[in-house]
Amino acid sequence: MLEEQLLDPRRHDRQTFTSGVQELDDYLQRFAIQQSKKGITVVRVLVDTDTPKTILGYYSLSAAQVDTIQLDTRTQQKLPRYPVPCFRLGRLAAHSAHHGRGLGRLLLGCVVERCLEARKHVAAYALVVDAKGEPAKAFYEHYGFIPCHDNPMTLYLSLGA
Ligand SMILES: CC(C)(COP(=O)(O)OP(=O)(O)OC[C@H]1O[C@@H](n2cnc3c(N)ncnc32)[C@H](O)[C@@H]1OP(=O)(O)O)[C@@H](O)C(=O)NCCC(=O)NCCS
């Protein structure tokens, strides 16, 4: 059974994780624990409960804000002119041995669920992500994320009213 868990260096083997993007592997191996401890981000991993040490995918999520001028014109008209609160999907990656088998979709679904749950308690307008390359950008656009005006590699998904 696939399960989402908080990253825990005693339970999860970070060294064997490879996504095909070095920066994302390095982050998991070198920075994710530190940043979690400092309260900068929350990192969750996806594991199969039959092989619970092996990380199949991960994501990191933080609080953030977005300048409404970055958003599409119709959205801007509904919002104040100052920055609005959002969640930032800092990183998301699936193990390269399993690309194309639905893990990315599952991870993104977990992220959106977490955001919807969190915004019952703390308001956030959108989920924002910095795509680490064109394939990643295409992946997010596939799920309805919209590129920001100034920087199309930053995309957002409105979380609804
Ligand atoms: C991007 C990534 C997370 C996708 O994960 P995946 O497990 O291969 O994708 P899935 O099998 O879950 O695909 C889900 C859907 O997204 C689509 N998709 C996957 N990669 C895509 C891409 N690069 N462009 C457009 N669509 C894509 C699939 O066709 C599928 O569509 P469907 O549900 O309509 O059939 C994965 O390839 C990855 O980890 N890449 C390296 C790291 C990376 O670039 N992360 C993003 C950094 S910000």
C-alpha cells in the first residue's frame, strides 16, 4: 500500500532516491531535514508500506505570498492589489524508476489535499510552484496551473473561493 509520511532520516533512505534532476535529489539528501527542523518547510515522502525505507517520491510545502500583479487579469480583478497568502510547493519529484506510472499525479493530489485541509485554518488563495525546467512546467500546466506574468516558470493554481 502506498502511504504518505513525514520525512524521517531514521526511517527513510534518502541516498537511493533519484528523480533524474540532480538539484531535487541533492535537496532531499542534503537540505530537506535541516529546513524541516528550522520550520522553513514540511517535507513528506511517498513509500510503499512493503518497502518502507525506499522513497518513491517527495514534496516540500511552505507558507508564502504572491503579488497579485503576477496573476492573470481576471483573477487580479477579484483580488486586492497587495500580495495575497498562498502555499508554495517548493519541490516535488517521483523516483525515476517509476516515472509515468501515476506517482506524480498521486503526489500532487496529496499536496492539494494538504493545502485544502490547511486553509480551513489559515487562509491561502493559491498553490504556487517554481518549475525546475520545461518538462516540470508542462506537468503542472497539465493539471491547470497558470504561469505567472513576469516569470512563466512560476505557476499557480487557485484553490477556489
Ligand atoms: C514531473 C514528474 C513529477 C511527473 O511524475 P510521473 O510519475 O512521471 O507522472 P504521472 O505518471 O503521475 O503522470 C500524471 C499525468 O501527468 C502527465 N505528465 C507527466 N509528466 C508530464 C510532463 N512532463 N508534461 C506534461 N504532462 C506530463 C502524464 O501524461 C499524466 O497524464 P494523465 O493523468 O492525463 O494520464 C516526474 O517526471 C519527476 O519527478 N520528474 C523529475 C523531477 C521534476 O521535474 N519535478 C518537478 C520539479 S518542480
